[in-house]
Amino acid sequence: MAHDHHGHGHDHDHGHHHAPASFGAAFAVGTTLNAAFVAAQIFFGVVAHSMALLADAVHNAGDVLGLLAAWGAATLAMRGPTTARTYGWGRTTILAALANAVLMLVSCGAIALEAIRRVGAPERVAGATVMWVAALGIAINGATALMFMRGRHDDLNVRGAFLHMVADTAVSAGVVITGLLITLTRWNWLDPASSLAIVAVIVIGTWGLLRDAANLAMDAVPLGIDLAEVEAALRALPGVAAVHDLHVWGLSTTTTALTVHLVQASGDGTALIRAAEHEVRTRFRIGHATFQVETPELARTCSLAPADVI
């Protein structure tokens, strides 16, 4: 059989049936609530001389920008392909997740520097004010996190928003405890010390997001897909003699693509492509697959056959 170039499997339903199709409302409500909360934190942080509140305000301001970026990316990703962007705008969700992680780490650096400065010269802190404002943060961030909970497993972009809101809830709880301890002990150094603890929590929670987003941006195999398993599954299909030039990457934070050359010793090429499409879609949730079928003779001269060739 001559080379058959068949593009099949361009079905973007990856089994994400438990997540709503759009998180537009969640992004809108979450962004509005968090923007208002940031303003309140800055005001009361200055009034109460609380570095912990100001640190959390900087963190939440970064989250507002992150939510806006994620929201914009999710909206762009819904646009169809054009002659200039044949894959559409899906990759913006990857860039938004990456930007979210980088923004968080930069914010952490600024918070840590100011907190270290204040450890040596702590200012008097109004512990009760800190507690009430932080308690409000628990309610706002917790409610926002719940709105993104259903999509956190299927979309790295939504996962970034969810993790930030969960981290914010935990951080606000820590600030409440700090405010209580300051009220009881008058140990004002607890405020900058808690800021450093907040930074540590944020960095730990953000590192995984940064790693996964960077990998997707570099066209790495998406998390949860084992390339060796994909190759083995394709080799096991009836009529397949060999597999080469296999590539799997993320078109967006929800859409995975695959290209591969299948060497067919015998049988119907169309039937093989249909079987391969069904296998990668149902087993690995790869909905955008392109297969090239080759005879053994043509495969021996294929310039893309060596494993070290891209």
C-alpha cells in the first residue's frame, strides 16, 4: 500500500463529562470577589500595620491577574481554527497556566524580601483587625475554589485557578491564627514570620503547576499519558508490523494531539486507521490523532523512522 495520509480522530470530547463546558461565570464571580477583597486587604493592612495582610493582598492581586489571564485564555480557546492559526487559540490556556505560576513565584519573592526586613524591626499589629479581614478571605476564596472544583482534573488552566484559591483559603486561615496569637501574646514578630510561612506554602503549591505548564509549553507528553503504553497499544493492533515517529503533545490544557507512522504488513488501511483512532481516543483520551500508514518497503526508506529523528 502506498502512503495513506489520513487525518482522523479530530473529536475533542476527551471524556470530560463531569466538568461544565464553560467556567465563564466562575471566572467572572471569582475575579470580582477577589478584586474587592484585595482592596479591603490593602486598606486594612495599612491601617493595622500588618505585613501578613499586605503579603496576602499581593498574593491575591496576583491571583486576580491570574484569573483574568485564565479567563481570557479559556475564552480564546473556544474560537475555531483560522487559515493563520490552524490549531486555533487553544495554546493560550497553556501560556496562561505558565504565566500564572511565574507570577505567583515573582510575588513570593517580593513578599519574602519585605517580611525578612520586618522580622528585625517588627511593627505593632492590630491583631483583631487582621483576624476579621482574613476570616472574610476564607469565605471568599473558599467559595471561589468550589466553583472551579469540578474542572480541576481535566484542565490545567482551571486547575491553576483552583489551586490558587485553595492556597488562598489556607493562607487566610493561617493569617487568622496569626492575628489571634498576636492578640494574645503581643508578639508582633509573628506577623512577618507568618508571611514567610505563607510564601513557603505558595511556592510548594505553585511548583507543580509551573512544572506541568512548562512541560506542555515545550510540547512534552501530557501528564497522565505514558508514551510507551501508547506505542505498545498501537503495535498490538491487528496488521501492524511496526510503529515509528510517534509524537504526543498538548494542543491546549484539555486537548491532546498525536501523530504516528503505522507500518502495515497486510489488511485494509482504512480499517486500521479506524481501529487506531478508537484505541487512542477511548484508552488515552487523545482526540486529535493523525496516522500515516506505510508498507514495510516504504518504512525501510522513511527518513523519520530512526528514533533520534524529530
